[in-house]
Amino acid sequence: MDACQDVFVRVLERSQRLLVQHPSSFLYRVATHVCLNRIRDRQRRPQTADDELLDRIACAGTPGAEGEARTLLGRLFRRHPESSRTIAVLHYLDGLTLEQVAREVGLSVSGVRKRLRGLRLTLHEWERR
């Protein structure tokens, strides 16, 4: 579903510059590239222990866990700049690469890494307590 949406977003973003004679072939080609890029991104960014911790927080759908997860995330984001929340959502929930996140929020890739590292460090501190 996300890949399908990405295809149409890319088409809309470039609609002023497109001259397409065969729309179905064009959509197929764009969809293929989007899917291949997603596969490559997944291979470049293997899951780490940090991702496991964040996944547990994200699994707030279980009964009773939603309030606890919200409380934890509220505490976490109060300790960090508001833009860190945006960065975390774009990267961990929306699946954007560090480069894409950097472009979205107007920071360098190293700035995005630093913000995400700060969030992870805070979570690890709390987990050790």
C-alpha cells in the first residue's frame, strides 16, 4: 500500500514535466523502481537492537500498553526538541531514509543521525533503570 502511494506521489510531483505516451507502461516502470528502492533500503538498514526497543514501544495496540507507550513517548519527546519527534516519525514510522528525512526537515544527514541517537540514548537510559 505504501509503495502504491509512493508511485502516485512521484507521478504527481513530476506531473508538470511528464510527457507520457503509454501511461500503463510508465506506471509499471515507476512502480518497479519504487519497489526495488524499498528492497534496497531494507537491505541497507538491517534491524538493530534499537529497532527492537522502538518496535516494542510502537506496539501500543495491545490492551493496557497504549497508555504506557504514550506516557513514555510523551516523556521522551519533552526531553528533546520538537523537530526530533518529526524526525523519528519520518524515519521509524514512515520509513524514510536518513537522506530523505534530512531534506524534509532541513538538517544535514549527520544532524538527523545525532537527533535519532539522542532519542535512542534516552530510551536506553530509561530501560536500564
